[in-house]
Amino acid sequence: RIFHTYSTYARGLEDFLGTYRFLDVLPKGRDEGDLPWTMAWLQRRDQYGADLVSIEGIE
């Protein structure tokens, strides 16, 4: 038997992520105020602009 005992959505697990706790105490925080959704600041490595990826030694 399998029981669904706990669910969380949106920002429910942030207390367990140390990076978010650190960002929350910085002056700009996560800088989410002008974003269309709260996790819009997070990007995969292949989504950054070409100028940021062209650093020597990083492909």
C-alpha cells in the first residue's frame, strides 16, 4: 500500500534549501520583484547569453 502523506507546492520546501536562506538575507535577496514568476531568475547553463559563456576554459 502506498499513502500520500505530504505534499508541497510553489515555495513550500524553501526552508530545506540553504542557498535560498542565504539569498534571503542579502540586500537584494533573490531580486524577484520585477520577475513574471518567482523562479524566473533561475536559468540552465545553456540559456545564458553568449558573452557569459565565452569565458576562456568554459564551454
